[in-house]
Amino acid sequence: MNFQKRKQKIMEQLDRTGEVDIKELAAELDISEITARRDLNQLANDGLLYRTHGGAMKVDPLAKPHDFVNKAAQNANVKDSICRRAVEHINDGDIIFMDCGSTVFRLCQFIKHKKIKVITNSLPVIYELQNCSVSINIIGGEFNNERQATHGKIANEHIARYRAGKAFLGVDGISAHGLFANSELEAEITLMYIHQSAYTYVLCDDSKVGKETYLKFADINQVEAIITNADDQKLAGFKDTALTILQVV
């Protein structure tokens, strides 16, 4: 069976059930799990589905936009490993901040059963956490279509009214010299989350570790922990800081 025929059957199943499982898909189409995974990754890159750990979900065009969904699906296994480690630090009753990063978004699938309050400026996070145990507070402000999130002065003022026990945030770069961003708006709102949280976790894959972009917006001692798949060599620069490093494979 060629890819186009497999694609048709995958899309038909998504229309019927809303999701597919790699193991079940491989058995149904009489293909290897490697081929099934490759097909799903290709369809995710084409914006036709959303990759999840172990399978895929149907993309709702009225909910999470394709561009964001596919960014979140890139390097999905690594991001999910980071998020599984993060969820070990989230307990029922917690109040947490979640920003609009693509890795942070993938945390949603692991916290739906928890009785917590999430405060966020991310539209995809809001959609993903509908109709589950999580209580959601939505940050208002100017809508940024590219990031699918609210930003700006009003959003910052809104965050300043809240206090959270924990924040789970993404960055464009992190080194022993501090936290870095590609956008002033993104930097401002991330800094507000840090200020209003008792404990901040930075979630990032190894491509962000040691990276310094043009805008440094916080010193490394302003956050408490990093959860990453970076190796010891990449993390060596943090040994003289107070940063707690939580490594995943």
C-alpha cells in the first residue's frame, strides 16, 4: 500500500474516532510501526493532524491553528519526556502559570486529570484544557496571531494581580548568563510570570541550552529549575549557579 492510500485510511479513521494509535494503525494497515510513525509525522508537517505520544489526533481548525500545532509536534518525544518530568512536580491544589511555548503546551495532555488551577495567556492551552479537571484563568490583552497568545501592557497588568506557586515557561535561549528571547513582548510576559511565581521551571530541549539571542531579559538566578534533555557537556556552564537541573533522556 503506497503512502497516498495509507494517508486516506489514516484521515478516514481520524474523521471517525478523532485519534489514531501507532500500534493499532500499524496492525490495521499491515505496516511497521516505523512506517506508521513516519506517515503520521509527514501528515503533521502538512498540517493535517496533531502528533501525540504514541499516535495522533485530528486537527480542529476552529481550535489550535495548524502552524502552532505542528510546531508543538516537532521533536514531540523529547518535549513529552520533558513534560512527564515536569508533571512530577505538579500536585492537586496547585496554582500554576503556563506560557505560550510549544513545549509547555505539550504539558496539557499530562495534567488534564489533576485538580489544579492554570493561569495562561496561551489560546491553544485554553482549548486543550477545556472540559477536564483543570480550572483555567485566562490572561487578557492584545492577541498575537503568530504566538496564538495575548501579550502587551494589559496582559502584564493582569498577571500582576495573580500569585502562583509554580510557573512552567519556555525560552528562546538559556545559558549561565541568563534567559534570552527573540521578542520584547515575549520577554516582558515571561518576566512577569517569573516575578509572580514562587518557583519557576524552564522547559526546553537541548537546542535552547547555551543559546544566547539578542535580548537577555533575566539573570539565571531569577529562575529555580530547568527541565531539559541536554547532556552534561551542554549543562556544564550551569555548575556554578544555583539552578536545579532536571535531566531527561
